[in-house]
Amino acid sequence: MMDRTPDNTDRVAERARMVEEQIVRRGVKDPRVLSAMRKVPRHLFVPPSHRSYAYADEPLPIGQGQTISQPYIVAFMTEQLRLTGDERVLEIGTGSGYQTAVLAELCDSVFTIEIIAQLGENARKTLDNLGYRNIVYRIGDGYAGWEEKAPFDAIMVTAAPPEIPQPLVRQLAEGGRMIIPVGTISQELILLEKKNGQIKKTSVLPVRFVPMKGKAETDG
Ligand code: SAH
């Protein structure tokens, strides 16, 4: 399919419509999340071949068998973290870097891990070009988290393991929140909260994510 939209138009009207029709209409309310979704130029994270669909209500391929999540899912997961601006956030599955940008708009710093080097490096270029300076990048298996940078106030996982990786639970700060898709054939988005040393898990939405690679493949 021909892409007739040049990269130098910022497509702000398409984003405003995306937020109203796909995100507000489905119940996402956090004004900071909505404003980040209006701001981040999603089309720059989508390969040129799919750029005309960048604001469609669906996930899109980003190469290497991976996908950029549907805009609503990005907004919904981000809202679950209840970011206020001063958090340190761990993200597993940098992918295109789109979700990373949305997080970077809403917290102090993002630590993001991607297992496929080419995707991670590409995302870093896109995010550098857009001027994001509060992101720290790592290529590797996110199953083990990022011990040297822990604890994290919030953790976002965008590939599905069969079970919640315990290193991530350990690296979550007291009072922190993690949002993670869990399961194989059928998956649920799980919100995990750590309060007074206790772990509370809530299933918030049925979802479909790519499977987590690496150590997670031998779990469950
Ligand atoms: N948040 C991404 C979605 C990417 S899809 C975006 O907005 O584009 C999931 C990503 O998780 C893929 O890029 C995949 O390579 C990565 N991934 C899978 N298993 C991983 C692991 N164990 N550690 C780090 N990244 C992983």
C-alpha cells in the first residue's frame, strides 16, 4: 500500500480523533495519559509500509514478528500505572519505542529492555531524534529485570510470559504497580500492586500479546 502521508506533517488531527474515538470512548480518563496520547507521533514508530494505518484502531507489525500495540491498549495499560510525574519506570519489550515515549512523557525516567537488538537500536534512534532524554536503554532478556537500577515505582511488560517473572515482582518498589499480560493460549492483563509487603493481583482485561522470549519460554 502506498503511503501518501509525508513524515513532515504532524498528523495532530488524526491523533485527536484517535484519542476521542478509540480511547476516551472506551473509558480511559487520566488527563495526563490522554494528553501524552495526543502528543506522541505514533506514525514515526510504525514502518513506512504501514504508516498510513498508524492511527487505526489496531496493532501493526514492526518487523521481526513483533507488533506495536493498539492505541487503546497502550493508553489503558499506561493509565493502570497511575503515573504522577516523579516515578522511575521499568519497561520490558521496547519494540518500536512507542509505548516508551508515552511513558517518558509521564514519569521521571524510563528504563527499557528489548531482547531483539535491531528493534532496540531502531527504537533508540527514533526516540533520540524526537528529543527524549529521560530513557535508559538495554538490549537483553527482560525476564531478570534490571537489578542495578531497582527498585522501580512502576513496571510495564508488553510481551506475555506464561507466569509473572519473580525477579520483576522483587524489583517493584513498596507501593508500586506492575501491569503485565500473562498466559499462553488465552491471556489476561494482570495489575500487580505491592502494599505493606503484600502482593495483590487483579485481572483487568483479556488481551493478546506476542509471547515473551528468552527465559520465559521455559516457564509454566
Ligand atoms: N511496547 C512495544 C510493543 C512491542 S511487542 C511497542 O510499543 O512497540 C513486544 C516486544 O517485546 C517485542 O519487541 C519483543 O522483541 C520484546 N520482547 C519479547 N520478549 C522479551 C524479553 N524477554 N525481554 C525483552 N524484550 C522482549
